[in-house]
Amino acid sequence: MVTQNQPQESGVAGLSQAELDELVAASDTGARGSQGSVGVFLMLVALAWSLFQLWFASPLPFIFGIGVFNDTEARSIHLAFAIFLAFAAFPATRTPVQLGLGIIVPLVVGGLFMVSAKDGTPVWWIAPIALAIVGAVVLGSPKDRIPVWEWALAIIAAAASLYLYVYYRDISSRVGAPIMQDFVVAVIGILLLLEATRRALGPALMIVASVFLIYTVLGPNMPSIIAHKGNNLSEIVNHQWITTEGVFGIALGVSTGFVFLFVLFGSLLDKAGAGNYFIQVAFSLMGHMRGGPAKAAVVSSAMTGLISGSSIANVVTTGTFTIPLMKKVGFSAEKAGAVEVASSVNGQIMPPVMGAAAFLMVEYVGIPYFDVVKHAFLPAVISYIALVYIVHLEACKAGMEGLERAYTPKPIVQRLIGIAFTIAVICAVSFAVYYGMGWIRPAFPAAAGYIIFAFLTAVYIGLLAIAAREAPLKLDDPNAKVTKLPLPGPTIRSGLHYILPVVVLVWALMVDRLSPGLSAFWATTYMVFILVTQRPLLAILRGTGDMAAAVRGGLTDLVDGMVTGARNMIGIGIATATAGIIVGAVSQTGVGSALADVVEVLSGGNILAILVLTAILSLILGMGLPTTANYIVVSALLAPVIVTLGQQNGLIVPLIAVHLFVFYFGIMADVTPPVGLASFAAAAVSGGDPIKTGVVAFFYSMRTAALPFLFIFNTELLLINVTAVQGVFVFIVATVAMLLFAAATQGWFLTRNRIYESVALLLIAFTLFRPGFWMDMIYPPFAEEPPANLVQAAEATPIGADLRLRVAGLNELGDPIEFVAVLPITEGATGDEKLAAAGLALRSDGDKMIIDDVSFGSAAADAGLDWDQEVLRVLRPVDVPSKYWMFLPALLVLGLIVMLQRRRAGPIAAVTA
């Protein structure tokens, strides 16, 4: 038996817990520096990083007037910690390929910098720097100690990162005119950042960033479609290192301001025992069902994903317990590992954290964090429900049973009454808290924070008193011969206090609408309070244990959580900095507009082909890049392209939909064979074949791959422009559709599908997801009018509807373009009045209709219209039947399939349905 704060000693599938921990460390936190004086020093560095981030996010610097850092200075310090720990915690070489890249890339990039120097700038010093890095790579480094040359690299890299902080005022006075000192520091910094990336994240991101640096210099030598003037060393140094356009750009800023605190919050919550609590609750509630351990693995991974930014750590944390139990009830090693991989990777799409991508979307899309969570919530929940259903179908196909219940269940009516009563109590408490808090703030503006803290503390002590009456949570050995499920009631009651920090976080984000950084700070602060007090209070309430030992244990948990949180951030900090090189190269060279031309040529201008190309690129990059870096790179390159080309093809795609599309395919990085790290981690636990595990996991994740295509064409799935009632309707319909999609792809509904039944289920699912596709074929939603009749078309358009105009003009670079503009009609009686209210003035030029003027800040300007553009087509909305009438034939066909399968399956269908 293992208590909630102790690791399992026994191995799983031939691997000891120490080996599994090393597997996570090698990919997430660094496989070196956990023992001896070096381990203590690295622990202190990581602890200092966490304390700095808490200080930077808190209001304390402004209260005391000391230690106030601006964003650029904070990014500099943040990268200094990350790059120092990257060199100290990750050994220099892993494989011969990585060793070769560690030698080649510094020489190539260093030589490139020497070639790009202009105006007689001396560059001979670059060669010894590159050779020194190569020498350090060749000498290598063991896992059990840090050689002197590695210490040197770590210190020099940190110093180069701190350059912007130390010389901030001097640099700000000479922006665009770097001096020799700037050249030396920037070259050293870029070369060492690339080497740190290779160590912490593998070679893929290092290669991509190097390719973009090569492209920056050799632009004139590129094919004409992507050629540019080329940039010299002075411009590269200034853009990539001395300003905030490259390495120290938005991505690193998001890592500094938001992501670190959320990762730290999750680490502290897990250290307090919440991770084990989530696993136990899921097993107590779902373990008795068909394939129960697999369903519990999905749910526990979803809950763990709320607090863990790493899919690999999620696999090992929950997988060491869930995978053996899945195998015990009949899952093969590969399928058990695949279920854990699919559910763990999906944790990254689950709000409110979503890895680092949610916070990057706030900056890149320019919408509030609350809106990002709102748009991302529905697809994430639907995806998890579908995965539970896939597990159910697998269990039905194999005739599996669940584990033995720990109690005799009550009759169904009593259970329903109990559930309804519980929901009513939760709603009543929620309303009381919401309106109570709303009354406290205006009534006691100065003391509101102290009153709320006192209230939370009273609730916390009350929940701890409830938990103290229950036995401490323990995990049975999953390899034991008999496993009995824990009782749901005592299990749930034993950790209700873990919900309070999450409530604080969600309240601050969703209700008080604080910034993500400040919200995470208050949630983390409250988590610190819980970690320090949890053990002593439980000892008092239970009347057992040594109080001094309990206090020491709480402080130890706090320090361990802060150190683990910081070490989990090494890869993210390095990834966002290196991705900044790519983003900086895109903005410096203008490759984005050139790439739009390339994509348009490859896709033939077809929006679906563009989306497929984007998905393929994300999957290819995902084979080596972590999710965060993959999202930054692909969104910087292709998100604007999709929006622009979609508009040219008459499909108005919201920017948030495109970014979520890119992100969803980015999370496949840890699944996609042959590199998917989460699949290898799951195979190490299950004892299965990693490639087969990855293939099955990818197959299970098809629902995640289908959702992005669907919400691009049906933005209601992202809750865009829908009411609350419509949102509930969309959720129900989309969930049913995704379950039918899962049944079709799994080949099993009520019984084994025949081919035509699977095809029919796919068509039904598509119809439920996008009923307008078929209805638009029968009743086109727009009537085309000649451009000369634009005024009449506007008059016939009702208030609140949109008029669509296909126009031709010139873009910012003077190149000819065509696109579709959506012009909302908001007020006016006549056509002229409606167009004037939209900010549009027209003139006739023979048979042509020309836009004469567009009012600044008007709806017409927001739609992309500008003066001298020619109106080519006018599409006026017409009254058509509701698209939801298409549900009727779809449901009729579904009823026919149910009837056929029930007749074929007989009494079995009633059990498996």
C-alpha cells in the first residue's frame, strides 16, 4: 500500500518507479543533478526561480517600491534561469545524431553570422566561440556530475540572457545601432540558446530555428517565390536579441508572465496530493463499469490535465496505476497504453490551463483569456466524452466486465434523487457564494480581501475536518491479484479541500476578470497556505502524529513543489525563447506573405486543401517539437494565411478558430509515431510495443483530429455568436454526433457494424455537426445581385443580417487581391441609409461599382473594405428553412440502423447500448 505522498516502490512492466521517474525527468525536468551538493545547488536555483516569478506576479513590488521589473527585464531574468538550468540539468549528448547536430549547427550558424557581417564589422571572434561550443559537446558530460566546461556554458548563457536586464537603459538609447559588445553577446546568446534547445527539447526545434536563421541571411539566394533582400549581422543582432522582436518577444513574455505560475500552481497542487485524489475519485465512481479502469483513466487524466502541463508526466503519474488495471480487465498492453496516451495528451486541450497555448492565444489573437476558455471548452469536453465512449465500445467488443464494487448500489430511483439533491445543493452554494462575494466587495472595499480569505479559511478547515474522519487515501498495488474499488463517498470526502485553490483560480479568472498572471498568483498563494497547513491541521484533527514532523513535512512539500514546478518550466522557457527566433525571422523577412503565395499555389486556393496542408505541417513538426513551440511556429506561419485565403474563398474564419485548429494538431506531437514521446512512456509502463501503442493512440485520437475541421466550418462549436440556450443545444447535438463518429470509426455501435452502417453513421455525424452543408445545397442562403444593384440589395437586407460583397483591390504591398467582405446591416430604412450607417460610400464608373470612401472605425472598415476597391459580386441574404430540418432524415436513418443492429444482436444489444 502506498500513501498519497509516497511513490510506489514496485515496478510496472519490468520498470522500477525510479526508472519511470527518470523517463519523465529525461524529457521534462532534466536527468541530472538530483544528488549531492550539485543537486542541492540546482534545487536552490530552481527555488530562486519560483520565488522570483511569485515576486514578479505579486503586487508586493509596487506596495514596497522595490524590485519592480518591467516586462523586458523580467523576460531576461526568466530566460537566464531557464538556460542555466538547461545546461546544468540536461546532459550534453544523447544519440549519435544529436551529437552530430551539436557539432554541425554551431559551426554552420557561426559561419553564417561571419558571412552576413557588413560595413567592416570584425567577426573573427565568432569562430572561437562556435568551436568552444563544439568542444564542449564533443567532450560530453555524464549524468551524475556537471563538468567544468558545462558550468562555464551555463554561466555564460545566463549572463548573455541577463544582458538586457543589466544594460537595459544603455540599449534603449541605441536601438537599431548595436555596438561591438551587443554583437558579441547576441551571437553567444543565440548559439548557446540553440545548444540548450538541443539538450532540453531534442534536435527538431534547433534545426527549424537554424533553418530560419539561414533563410534570414540567404534570402537573395532563395527561389523567387520566397526570396527577400537578406539581412546582415547587425540587423539580426538587433532584431533577434537586443529588442523584443525575436528571442525576448511575445512567446517568452507569456512564459514569464502567465505560464510559469500555472505550472507552479499545478505542481504544488499535485504535491499536496490532488493528483492521487483525482485518480481515486475516478476509480471509485467508474471502476465498476465495462472497461471501468480505462474509463477511470480517461477521467482521471482529464482532471490531472487541469493541473499538469506535461502529457508525458500525466502518462507516468496516472498510467502506473491505470495501465495494469486496464490489462487486468482484458485490454492488451498496446490498447491500455494507447487509452492512457490519448487521455493524457487531451489534458492539454482542457481549460482553464491548456498548457501554455491558452495564454499565447490571448496575445496572438487579442481577445480576453475568458473568451479563449469559453471557445475552447466545448470541443475539449466533447472530445473526452467521446474517448470514454470509445473505451466503452472496446470493452463491449471484447466482452469485458468492470471491477468488483466496494458496496451494494442503491436502486436507480434513489440514486437519481441523490444526484439531483447534490446538484441542487451545489447550485445553492454557488449562488450564495457568488452573490455573497458580490455584496462584500462594494460594502467593504478596503477589507474585502481579508474577509474573503477568512471565509475561505473557515471553509478549508471545515473540509479538512470532514477529510480527517476518513482514512488517508492509499493506492493499492495495481499488480496485486485482487483489487477492490474504494468507496465513492469516503473517497470524495477525503480531498474536497483540494477544490478550493481551483475555485480561487476560476473565480479570479472568470468572475473578477483579473489577469491570468495575477489570478494564478492568488491561487498559488492560497495553495502555498494549504501545503504548509494541511499536515499540521490533519494531525490536530485526527489527534495523531508529531506536530513538529507535520510542520516539517508541509514545508518540505512546499519546497519540493516549487522546485519541481521550476524544473518543469525549463523546456517551456527554452521552447518559447527559441520559437521567438522563428517568429522574429518571419517578421524580419516577410516570409508570411510569401508563404501565403506558396500555400495558395499548392492548394489551388481551396480552403479545405489549405487546412489539410496546415494539419500535415503541424503533424510533421509535431514529431519533434513540443506542443508550445509547434503552436507558436505554425500559428505564426499559417494562421494569417488561412484567414486571408478563407476570406478570398468566401469563408469567414474567426482567428480564434484558426489558432485552435493549429493547437489541436499541435497536441498530436506526443502521440504521432514514430516520435510520440507519450506513446513511448506508456509503452514503458505497459510493456507493449511503443510504435503499435502510438498507432492505436493516434487512431483513438481521430476524434480530436476531426473536431478542428468541424469547428472551422461550424463556429457554433466554439460558442461564437450563440446564446446560452443555443450553447446547450449545440453541446447536446455535437456530443451525439461525436459519439456516432466514434462508433463508425471503431466499427461497433450496438453490435459489430457492417460497412454500409459505418458509412451511414459517418454521414449522420457529419449532418449533425454541419446541417447547413446539405441545406445550402437545397436552399442557397444568398441570392446574387449585380453590383449595380448594391443599394437595392442593402435595402432588402433586414436589420441584423449580413450583406456579402466580393471585391477586388490592392493589398498593403500593392498586389492585386480578391476577397469576400461581410458587411453587417445595423440600422437605416433605405438602402442608402443602411450603407451610410455601415460607413460605406459608393460611386458608379460605367458598369462598375466602386467604393468611393470608407469611414474610419466603421463596420465597412472592419470588414476590410477600402476606397477604390471594385465590387464584383453582391450576395444578399434570403429567407430559407432552418438548417436543423436536416436532423430529421439523419435521425430517421439512425433509427433504422438501431433497429437493424438490435435485430442482429438480439438481447446483447440491450446490455451494450
